Amino acid sequence: LCVFSSLQLVSLLLIGIAAWGIGFGLISSFRVVGVVIAVGVFLFFIALVGLIGAVKHHQVLLFFYMIILLLVFIVQFSVSCACLALNEEQQSELLEVGWSNTNSARTDIERNLNCCGFRVFYPNETCAADCLRSLHCRPCAPIMEEYSGMVLRFVGGIGLFFSFTEILGVWLTYRYRNQKDPRANPSAFI
């Protein structure tokens, strides 16, 4: 049951962090928040399926939970390893692609980090930062690169930790699923 509650904790954390980010105005992209909340709700329902399957000793629900949890483990482990394996050059390229493809994220970054432009700021561009008034704005790339390595290591480490709890959940579900239901009629297994 502790594996189910850890999955529920992760799902509630995802939902809470997304709500916190949009509530404090840190994130204005509803697409990003929507995806994070959707993943949190999905994980919550999967944990609920596993919990109901364990309490009722329902073989089909436990099998469904085990397969979905294994798939979540594979995706989460892969993403965590990718976060930990990116070098500084790859991080910089990833930041540049993200910067050029999303206007709402660009506005959020400029406003929250108080910077304008990616590598160079041109006066005819729009900028959401307060530093524009004093005309002493730093470019955003050096500030983002300073934080990106730390954030990727943190996210990769947390993801790696929870991915191993998920594989533990798959193993425990497999073991529990193959046990006889103690409430069942003993002569039914003969």
C-alpha cells in the first residue's frame, strides 16, 4: 500500500506545483500547466486503480496497474537519464529551441528573470521585463544557462528516485497478484 500512496503523493505534487505556478503568476502558458495537471490526474487515477485492486484483491485491476506502472517507469527512467546526461552545449541548444518556439514562455522568462532577448536584445523588440525602463537589461541566455544545469540535475535525480520506487511497485504488485485471496473459499482453488 505504501507504493500506491507514493504514486498518489507524486500525482498530488504535480497538480499542486502546477496550480502554485499559475496561481503566483510564474507560468502563464496554460498548455504547460494543462499537461502537468493531466499527468498528475492520470497518475492519481492509476494509483487509485492499484489501491482498489489491492484492497479487493482484484486480479484484472492489479494486472492493469502493473502494466501501466511499468510503462510509466520506462518513460520516467528514460526522461530522468536524459536530463542527467545533457551537457552544457546540448542544454544551450535546447534552451534556444525553446526560446524561439514559444512566445508565452519567452514572456514568462523575461518577466521572472528580469532580462530581455536571448543572446542580444534589440531595442525594437518587445520585452516584459522591468529592466527595460532603465535600459540596462541583460540577455536571458546566460541567466537561463546558469539555472538550467542545476534544474536538470534536480529533476533528473528526483525522477530517477521515483522511477525506482515505481519498479519496486511493479515487483510488489506482481508478487501480491499471484497470492491467493485469503478471503476466498479454499475449496475453490482445488
